Amino acid sequence: MINRDGFLKSLWQDGVLSQPINSTDSTAIYDVAIVGGGITGVSLALQLQKEGKKCILIEAANLCFGTTGGTTAHINTLLDTPYTTIAKNFGDENATIIANAAKDAVELIKTNIKYYDIDCGFEEADAYTFAETDDEVKDLDEIFIASAKVDLPIAYTSEIPVPIPFKKAFKVGGQAKFHPTRYVYALAAEFVKAGGTVLEQCRVTDMRQEENVQIETTLGTFEASKLVFATHIPIGVNLLHLRCAPYRTYVIAVTLKDKDAYPEELIYDSKDPYYYYRTQKVDGLKYLIVGGEDHKTAHEPDTEKCFRDLEAHVRKYYDIEEVSYKWSSQYFEPTDGIPYIGLLPGYDKNIYVATGFGGNGMTYSGVATLALTELILHGKSAYKDIFNPYRVKPIAGFVNFIKENADVVKKLVGSILPSEKLKDLANLSLGEGKVVKYDGQTVGLYRDENGMIHAVNPTCTHMKCTVEWNPAEKSWDCPCHGGRFDCNGNILTGPVSENLEKISIEHV
């Protein structure tokens, strides 16, 4: 079983063996270094290696440790940001370009699966969106018109594949679903066969743009002509961190008593946040996968309630046999609704980024692969302008803002807590965590299921926000830019590149 950035296990972790780590020569100069071993990084690495580039893929943990291991794997051209919004923000022509990019991304996944004969449960499926109120019907009609305008194969329908009352609905063809980690690990194996290097358990901590890019990591310095951050959000402090808001989404995978009740399509309601549904067959067993209850990261104190509400919603319409898996995952929502794919702001050449995919990571991973391959090989892409990260204009004082917030976080005096003081600091139940005051300073405490207390400095090492405890995933989450840490302060999710300060406990 592979690991991922959460305490809870997802459906996609079982039955996948970790990719062997390649030996690598730290003195080698690579054509392209790709940071991030999710679907975007692996897809791009394989594509560039096939084109004759010498590539190294660097992953801080294991492949699919991040959001790829916690996705619900909807492959869709019906995007979370509706084409009504895209057309309003960017114009009708660009809305069509984005729709075509999404179609190309779906075709890339299909082509890879066919060419490499990948067994990942891939199936094409229609997608349904339905409205339950009059206000939702109005929005649904507007989305229908805009989607038809960009040539999605869309039609109204009088039936939907879930037993939920509705007022109006449409369906869209050309969508799909699959087992994401089996797909990604198969691509990684092909990347290695093609001569590529995979380096796991290697965290990038910094980079310098010289004649080539010098990449500082926990395993030494690597050199590459070009560098791509496919890490969901780039490390360090960057303007994009102010333009991509971190969100958590919640998922359960259940088995049903009625074996004929599993919907084969992709389904979305019109709520905000919305619920989404699909079925996946894994090793002969079918699972109904339902997600929703989204909120900004660390802005919901009772994350267990999100799971309870999600399960209650599913039980309202289905006779559940067993809740087999439950997990949450993180995504980053761009302020204007579409991703940032291209040169990383602040660097005029050679350092690229793909971020802000929202809830469409599977699709936009393909868009990023195609766009970045063209940019790196030829310096141009049909998608260059619309996804250009430099469409984010610098704001007044931002240079000073970075300078002030990128300083090393101040250490707690002594960094040791006397154990006899712990009971006075907080009355913690087993499995509970909270931020408390101690001698005028804040301390993050967590009591594990065995009664042991773990203590950290709760000041995020990214930009000094105070982290909050996530009781469902047993993690410290940053409400500002989405950095996440385990109970001992070790990094789970970027953009942070340094752990929280761990505070020792003095037993007397």
C-alpha cells in the first residue's frame, strides 16, 4: 500500500506497490527536472522523456502521496468553473480554447492507456448535472447554453442515474473515470523504461536560477536546464499563493446492498458546495464514491462533522452495506477560475509551474502536460496566453510583503515543555489537538490514541500564519496558504519547505 498526505486511507492506496527509487548521479545535468510525483508530474516527465529530453522526477514522499492519491478521479470537460464564468472573465473565444484543451487532455489519457495497455479500470461515461430548485434551474440553463456554445456534446434529459428528486437536468458525453494511482504508477514505469529517473523521499527546499537551475534538496543539489513545479502549489513565497485558495473536500466510498443501484455515470448536483457521485470497480468490487462538504482549509474546526454530514446525505438516497473508505483531500482554487500553467512569476525563463487546478486535477494535469511540453520544446503553445501565470499582475508593495513574510519563524524559547505543565495547559482527550498559550507563547498540542502528547510551534513556516488542528486527518493545517503538517510537525502538503518546530517534552 502506498502512503498519502492524510491519516485516513483512500480507495486508491490499496493494491499499489511503490515505485522503486532510481539511483541518480548528482553531478549530471538534466534537461528538465520535474518536482512532484502526482499525475501532472509523472505525465509531463514521460512526455518530455519520449521527446528526447533527459528528465529527473523529484518527489518529497512517494508517487501519488498528494492530491492524486486522494482524488475522486473524474475525467471531465464539464469543468467546475462553468463556461458561463469562463466566457465572462476571458471571452467566448478563450472559453472555446479551454474547452478544446480539456478535450485534448481527455484524449491524452485515453491515448496513454491504449498505447501502454494500462489496466486502470478506465471507462468512458456521460456526466449529468441536475437542479433541485428554481434558482438552480436558472443557473443550469445558463451553463447549458455556454457549454453548447463551446461545442460540448450536451443535451437536456428527463432522467438522471441517482434516486434524487430534481427539476431539470442535462447530460454531457465524452467524460470518463479510472483508477488514478494505477494509471500514474504505470506511466512512471514507462518513464523509467524510457531512461527517466525517479527520485522519491527527496524534498526540494530551494532553487537558484543561474546559467542552469540549481535545485537544493534534502538529498543534495541537482542541476537542470529547466525546472517544473508540478506540486499542486509551488514552494516558497510567490504571488500565486495569494491567487490560489486552499480547500478541503470530503469523500466516502461505500458498498450498496442493492447491487443494481450503482450509477455508471458521473453525476453532480447544483449546490454550493456541490455533491458529486460516481462508481468505480476495483479488484472485482464496486464502490459508490460520493464527495462534497468542501470548505477552505483549516476554516472548519469539526472536520469529522463533514464526514457525518456526507454519509447522512448518501444514506438518504441509498441503502449502504458498508462505508469502506473515507478520506479528505486538498485542492487549490484559482481566483479567476482557471489554472496557472507556464513560467513561474518572478522568473523570466526556465522555471515553470502548473497550479490552481481546482476540482479538475485529472483533466488539467493533461492540459498542463500538453502545454508545458510545447513551451519547453518550442517556447510556444496554443494554450500559452490563456493559462499564463503572468496574467496575475504584481500588486503594490508585494516585494516588501515577500521580504517581511519569508523570514525564518522565531523559535520558541527553550523549545522544551515540562511534562507537569501539560495538564495545566489543556484538557486534551485522546485524539484531540489544540493551540494553547504557554508563558506568553502559543503551543500546538496533540494527545494521540495512546495518551502520548506531541507538541509543536504552531506558527506556519511559510508566512507565519497559525495552524489549526484537523481532527479527521490528524494534521496541523494552515488557514492561509494550505500548508499541512503531521502531529510532529513534519510536512504533508506544500507550499512550505520547512517542518514546524517540534517541541521536546521534559519528563521529570
